[in-house]
Amino acid sequence: MKSLTTTVLLCALGLISLSATAHATVTAHGLFSDHTVLQRGKPCPVWGAATPNKTVTVVYNGQTKTTTSDATGAWRLALDAMTAKAAGSNMTITEAGSNTLTITDVVVGDVWMCGGQSNMGVNLGAGHDGATAAANYPGIRWMWVDNGGTFVAPDPLRSIKSTWKVCAPDNIGGFSAVAFYFARKIYLDQKAEIPLGLIGNAVGGTRIDPWLIQDGCTDIPVLAPLFKMDVMSGPFCLANTRIHPLAPFALKGLIWYQGENAENKNQSPDSYFLKEKGLYQGYKRLFGLDDFAMYVVQLPYWSPPPAGLNAIPDTQTDNWADVRIQQANVLGLHHGGAASALDVGDTIDLHPPDKLDVGERLALWALKNDYGRTTIVPSGPILKDVTVQGSKVTCTFDYVGSGLMIGYKESTPKVATVPLAGGVLKRFSIADAGGKWYDATATIVGDTVEVSSPSVAVPKKIAYAMWNNPSDGLDHIIRKEGLLYNVEGLPANTFYLDDVSAKFSVTASAGAGGTISPVGATTYLKRKTALYAITPKKGSYIQDVKVDGVAVGSVKNYTFDPLYAHHTIAATFAQTPPVYCITASVEGKGGTMSQVGNAPVKQGESRTFNIVPDGVNNAVVLIDGQPMGERHSFTFTDVRTDHTIAVSFKQNFTLTASAASGGEITPTGVTVVAAGDTPPTCSIRTQTGYKVKSVLVNGADQGPITRYAFAPAAANMTIAVEFESTPVYAVSGKVMAGDKPLAGAYVTLQTSIPQQVVTKEDGVFAFTASAGNYQVDVLSGNASYAPTSVAADVTHSRAALGEIKLPAELLKNCGFETNNWNGKWPDEAILCDAWTLVAPAKVNRYHAHKDNPNGYPGKWGLSPADGVAYQDMTLAAGTYRITFWVSGSERVDKSKVVVRLGKPLAVPPDKTKLEAISQNDGSLLDLTVVADPQFRDSARTLKSPVWWKEHRAYFTVAAAGTCRLSLCAQTPLLPGENREFAFDDLSIGAAESNAKGQSR
């Protein structure tokens, strides 16, 4: 066991009561609150705490179930499987001779875990106002997992503090947009007859490793190194705090949106898929679920395209394209699915705004597999096989649906995929025998795609969409370039074959008494997964399944991990179920386990082992030789092979950390550490105006240190920190721009240690520091215009910086030349952006704040001499739509932002109005401008940007001509915030037509 704070231990041992009778004896786990959704079609465990050795009775939906609390007061029972129940009713939980706990409005439906990182966490209120206002769906219930502020833990916790909420306009804005759209599509499709419970369990920026559950990784050899890693900084730590506390609540499945930060470490080229497999198995085993769905979101497109996007695919195993391939392999898991988001990404933002398509594409898998909609096509085309004839490669696909097509999808919610009749199919590449890549000609022929290049006589490799961003740069309007779709509008999956001839066979056979599917020899492409289902006939049982002659147990489903060799699989059956052995052992003293020795278990049964430390020790559990951390019980579910459980007990020690006034120490308070485990490293921070005076470790002074690492625990430990105040000095300075003083400017001095600036009085900053060179920020009005470096003598009580001369390069980058500047800095700055465009076409997305090597704010992306970014283009006669977004941080006042399209340096009175677009000679094209009154203006939960506006305008070109288009914005800039302003998603295209035939 790793270190664990006292508060974590208390949380782990506590059960949260959510009733008005919270003072009473009997309590329920935090999952059971008013508006709970119970899983239909499966036994539903209900559990909590009561007085030790008391009878507890649960009554719900015509069932009455009784159990007895154990010596610690814990109780658990299970309601029988129920059908869907949309009308809520009460559940009562009664302790004999004590109290009754009433939980109201409990329904029965399907419960979905909604996990991953920030794209699952982005809430509905972040730009989905219309959906939020209409979200009155009483059968959709939701909660975010709240573990009481404990982010990670070395061992599993037991409780949460969450409550269920009924989906309504006044609360759903705080829940996951992807999960909401997933549930809404199912709920409406099923005519609101099946309630849906959504458990939000996402943390931004996290990799898959900390979400893994140890139970699911024990039989995946590639993942064995995970069990030797530090849990607090590696695998399992988020599962300990956010998944374990929910078990064994009955679930339908998991929707999973993760992969942007794929892994901590790549254990193999396929380790991301293997970790998804471990995640899937972990849920099934921890929650005791025989059937469990897992539907994952494949990564969307992201990032600007590589320079001059060409035929050379990006085949590295750690890029987004390869992660998409591994995510598609989830289809090799029983009840697995993968929803492509390839065409609904964003060039700059890791959080693309289109969550509607993502959620509804996930729902397609659920509707097909779980809600009887068997004719639904849930996926775009997925490569099935390739054949080579001469210089031509023919690709065949699964999930063709109603047929293949060339299409284009704007990454905007509610905008359908556009078929490009007669279009050009792009992003196919092939390589010759020497491995040299060429852009390929790809042609749809029936349900296949034929790929070739005049430069390749003998194809060796083939790839499709094998870039982080294969969508960027497609000219879908003029040249009608597009990606591969099925007619249902779903994009084809990325694929890459390093050898078109590399194929492997799996030969499957079944003895009398059952079947295996598929049977016989089946050929697969290299790196594909393969799922086999073993089914006994009535009256028979699976006796054994052997893969390549090695027994893997009497499994009902077997997944071949990505294939690199030929394999065999053979199933045998018998009239009686096999019996397996669980070998249980306890090493040393310090506690007990409910059963030791050899425990026989029939096929498909479960067996629970309860572990009780003696109070001064903790239990370390090994399952099949792999460490599970501290457990108070372990359940083997659906046993189909032999297992072992080994328990040992370790003495606990304490680390007590304290800090006096003037700073802080982390961790603080009492941390429990098992004998032999390494305590957490202690970090010390000072407050402004203080420094460390002494650090006493077990009573011995270590001096003014800021970190201390303890040796493995062998006794109780203490660390105490004292601080003392430091002298305060003042600095003043005069800011010069060329040979003129900068009117109204003042300086701040940033020292090497953050948060040392104390006060500002009359333009003088007091600070604490030692002598040396420091960064000086020069400020005037509302904007910051440095930094530059000066030498400051701070050994005296007051240090004068003297004149600070701003370099010419700084002035140039800020858009002001010294020869025509009056010395006063303006309160507003003009930001311009440059782009490459052949209109009418979608423009690559770029931010206005281009990186400047000198780090100076002001104008970026300036190409012409007058500092105005523009693009010349030729427009045919017709009506066009221009759409773009302007976004900024919370410290940029959006009400004062003026956006201008067209003639530079003039501010229109209407902030959403498109100005005239001038030709190169200065004359105007005949333009009719229509301002769009609709724009979005919403609070966002993301830190940056936190607001954005959508601008849309229309103009008519009466006669063809070459015009010049510029895009600028004028906005007040606040100190340190002028970089947090951007133009996004600029696009020019043919205007839509409304029902009256008018262009809009």
C-alpha cells in the first residue's frame, strides 16, 4: 500500500447518507439519492451502513429484500432484475428497531458511465444554448462523480458524495454535452419509455493509464509493467477515487472519449488498444457484469496540416492517426464500438465545438446493439481487405451501409454531410516496393475503392487519412475534393498497411455440443483484432477453449489482439460444467481473510473474499500474482479459469507535517504510510515577504530547505517548518521610447521567485529579492509592452532603475514607428491575421496571436508594408457567406471588440456588418451586405478562451473580379491578456437558400 492521508482513509471508510434523516443509523451509498436510475435487466446491488449485526430491509417496485449488517455495520443486498420503469416511486431502507430511509422518484432504465478527459467533460452550457433551453427530459437523470475533493489515491476508496439530478433546462447546462446528446437521441428514439442514467466521470488532461482498473489488466502480459509503477503518478490512481467507489452498481455500459493525451508510456505499438481492453475488462470484473457495452470516440482531426500536406502519411505509433486505428480495434471486443469524429474536429482547439455529432454517433452503436434497431449503420466504412492486381489496389470495407460516396462535413453541429457528386476522393497514398510514397488516385467502384498511382508499378504500402488532420486543405467547393463516406454520412476510418500482402488467418473449430463463430479459416489484415464467440447448445457447457493449443479457460468470447501471426482456436463442450479452483492464502499476522485454502467454484459462479485487518495494519492483495493495492474484499466474477488470491498485512506508520505562519507545507496533517513504503516528498512554499527559517525533521534541523524526501517508513515521522520575514526594498524607473519618455508608463519588477511583489504606491513597487538582473514589464494604459532585462542594485533600501529604453524591434512589433510616434501608447491595439485562401473555400483555422520569437504583443502575421493582413482572390459572380468566430479571455471586454472584414483601418458602426471588399486598383465590386442578427455569446467553462462570438454576413458579387480581403479586429488590451484573443473558423462559401429562394 502507498501513502494515504487520514482524510482519504475516513472517506474510504464512510458511507454518505443522502436522506433528510441523515442523523439516523441506516445510510445508503451516495449512488442512492432521490431520482436514482437503477439498471434494468440485471440484479441491482444496493448497499450502505447500519448498526453492526442488524437486519436491514429494502422495499422497491414490489420487491422486499432483507440482509444483516456485518460486524463493521456494512450491509449489501440485491434487487431482482426489473424491466424499464419510467414512473418514479419510493425506495425505503429500514434498520430493524431504528429508522427508515426514504429515497424518492427512483426509476428503472439504463445506466451509462461517461468517462474520459476534457472533451467528455465539456458541458452543455459551453455554446449549446438552444439544446439547454429545450432540455426538459424527465427520464434522463445525471450526476458528476464527486469524491469529496480527493483527486488521486494509491488504493481504492469506497464512497462518493454525488446526487442524481433530473434533466431540466436549469441544470443540464452543467453536464457533459457529448453524454447529453448521446442520451437524448436514444431517449427520443425509444419514445421516452426507457429512463437513462448518466454518470459523468471525466477529468481534463488525463491519460488512459490512471483510469485503468487493476482487475482488468492481470491477463494482458504487455501491461504487466504497469503493476510495478508508482500508482500516485501512474496507473490506477483515478480508478481508485472515481470508479472503485461506484462498484458494484449495475451498469449498462461505458461511453469513452479520451486519447488526446493517450498514454503515460507506450508498452508496445498496440498498447493503447490493449489499455482500452484492460479498461473494458476492468469494468466487467469490478462491477460483476456478464455483459457490458463500451463505445469509444475516435479522435477528431486536430492541428494544422504538415507543411504542404503531401502523399507521405504520418505513420508514427504515438500520433493521433495511429490512435484512431487502435481505437477502431475496440470492435474486436465483445459489445464494443467506435464512433468516428474524424471530420468534426478543429485545427487549433483540442476541444472542437461539435459535440452533437459525436454524441449522436455514439448513440448509433447503442441503438443498434442495445435498443433493437438492428438495421442501423453505426459506423463509416472500415477497411476489411485489400487485393492487388498489377499496379492497382482494391479496398473492400465493412459498414458500407447504403453505399460509398465522396463527401464533406463542416465541423458544425446540425450541418449534415454534403455529398460531392463527381468529386475527387483525396487522402489516399500508396508506396512502391522501395517504400517511397505517392499521392494516389482513388475511385469508388461499387462498394470498393480502387487506388493507384502512375508512379507505382508494384504497390507495397497503402494509407488513408493517415494524418492528425486529414480534413485540412480540402477544396471541396471549387474542385470538389472530399473524404470517403458511406451514404449514411459517416466518415471512413483511417487505415495504414505497411505491407499489402501481410495477412493472417485464424482457424476456428468446435467440438460436439456447441458452436464457434466465425468457424473455419478466416483471413485478417495485419494488426486487426478478431472476436470469436463460443456458444454451448442447450444442456451443454463450454469445457475449455484453447488458443494455439494453450488453454485459456471456458470463455464465452475470445478476442485476438492485433494480429501479427497465424493462430488457431478450438472449443470443447461437456454435459457438466467444469469446476475451477481459487487458491487463497494469508501471509503473516495482522488480519484475517474469510476463506483460505483451495475454494472450488463452478463455471460462471462468483466468489467473494472478505479481508479484515486488525486495525493497526493494512492489507496488501495480490490477484493472480499482480498487486491490487489495499482491498477490504475481492470478488472473482464469472469464474472460467483457476485463480489465486494472496493477502499480506503491513504495519501502518504516520507522517505528521505542520507549518507555522508565513508559508505552507504539502502534504499537511497526518499521512498514513505502510511499513516499507516511501512517504510522499514534502514541498514547502513561502508567502510574500517570508522565507524559510528552519525545517525540523524528527526534531533535527535540516536548515532553510524547500523540499524533503523521507526514506521508506520504519517508524512514525514528523516534519515542522518555521518562517521569518524578509526585508522589503523599492524600485522606481523611467520608461523611454526612443528619445521620448512614455507618457503615463510605469514599471513592475518580476523577481526570480513568483509572488514577491508586495505593493504599488505612487508608481513604486516594493519587493523582496537579491541583487541581479530582473525582467521588467513596462505598462501604460491598459496594455503591457515589454519585457526587457535591466540590472537592479537591490542591496540598498531603494533602487533606481533609471531610464528603460524600449528597443526599436519592440516598437516595430507593436505597430508604432519611432519617427512618427508622439510618445503616448494607445489604449487599443489592432490585431490582424493572415491566411492562405482560394475562395470560395473553407479556410484553415488560425489564431490572431501568432507566436512571435521575441514574445512581444501587438500585431502578428503582418505581410504588406502597411501592416494589414490581406488575401487576394478571384470571385465569380454570386452570393457568398462569410462565417467566423472571435474569441477572447475573460479579461478582454467582448462588448468593446470591433471586428472588421474588408477595407482596413476603418471602424464600422455596426460591429457585425461586412464592409466593402476592394479590388487591387481600389475600386469596389458591387456588394450587397446583409448583417446576420444571430450570433453566439456564451460563458464557457474552459479557462481560455471563456467567451466567443459567431459573426456571419452575406455579400453579392455582381460581376467576377479579383478582390482583396482583410480581417482585423480592434480591442482594448489588458495587462498580460493581449495574447488571449483569436479569430477562429473563418470560412467563405456559397450562401444557403431559404424556403423563399432568397440567399441567406
